[in-house]
Amino acid sequence: MNESKLVDSMLDLGEILFTSGAEVNRIEDTLMRVGEAYGFLRVDVLTITASILLTVHAPSGAIITQTRRIRKMEINMEKVSQANALSRYICTHKPELEYVQQQLQQIREISHYSETVMLLAYICVAASFTVFFGGGILDAFISGCSAVIVRILIRIGNRIKMNPIFQNMMCSAAAGLIVVALHKIGFSIDADSIVIGNVMLLIPGLALTSSLRDIIGGDMITGLLVMTEAILKAVAIAIGFTVLLIGG
């Protein structure tokens, strides 16, 4: 078996896990187990927010090091589940490299929810939280409409590869602008509940939870980097809403 290609496939597996939302400890443990299953004498993995560094000591005596740059994160728990299942199969059956590559390609092709489903989810989440925090039916309706605009802006930001921090600021400002405009027109609305409903769409809860999990697991560097990014996103959300609400 080609050792360099095997290391490359291991990085493919790690990249799928990382970009789909898996924690650092899971990624490193998975790659170490896969490497040991294929007979590597030693497997060293370092995963941070921007890259995965993998070094293996092959039975032939070769020491192979490869790095994979991580540029984009798209949370997809189905990919994480399938990648975990593949890693367990690899450790148990040690399949040929061609089979592993085919399975990795199939995992890559797993699609996200359709845009219609995502829009409905955004509307339901925003409207539900608005009602939960004391808003009425009109407030929930306005919050749902704002959520559609937020989702559209997120899609646009993803297409043009906008910085996530500025993207959050833009989305929160747009939602705040709707609240201010309706208040100026004379609508009797609960601005706070509408704002909270839309804030819940943008809060980086998964990133913050993952960072704490990484810190507890001993991966301090990655945990602190992810936590810093999550805090900056939260600050950007606050700035976007605050500037519009104060200005209004």
C-alpha cells in the first residue's frame, strides 16, 4: 500500500471531521487509531483551527509528514457520523486504500438541508424565541420575516466568502434596521423580543461549546482560539444591533 497516499487519505478523513464540526480530541484520536490499524509505528497529530499536521513513522523506516490547511467550516453532523462509522470500519477490517477513498468521496457528497428547509428552520427558531421572551403574534411574524432576510444575507456572505465576524455584524444590523424602521413607522411592537429572536440565529453556541470541550480535554491552543473567535462573533452581533437601536 502506498504510504504517502494512505497519509493523504487519513488527512482527508480528518478534514471531513474537522470542517463538519467534530472536536479536536475526536479528530486526533481517530487519525491515531487509523494509522495504528494500518501498521504505522507512531502517529503524531496536531490539530488547530487553521490546519491539521500529521506525521507517521512507517514500518519501512520512512517518516512522512503532511499538513492540511483548513479554510472553511460547514457544520454537518451527518458527515461526522459517517466519518466516525468509516473510521471504525477501517480499524476493524483494514480495507484497501481504494475503498477508503471511495467512501470518503461519498461522505464529501452528503448534502446539507435544502434552502427551503433552512428558511423554515430560521423562521421557526426566530419566531419561537420571540414568543418565548414575551412577544406577541405580530412580533413573531416580524421576527420570522427578519429571519428570512438574515438567512439570505448569510447565503450571500458565504458565496462571496465574507469574514464570519463581519457577516454576523451585517446580519444583526439588518435585523435591527427592520425593528427600527417599523418602530419609526408607528407599529406597536416588542422590539426586545424581536431582537432576541434574531440574535438566537447568530449566536455561535456550537463553537463556544466545542471550545470549552477542547479546553477540558487538554487542547488549550485550539480551545482558546475557537473561544476567541466565538466571543468576537458575539461582540459583532451586539455591535450590529446596538448601533442600529441606539441610532433609532
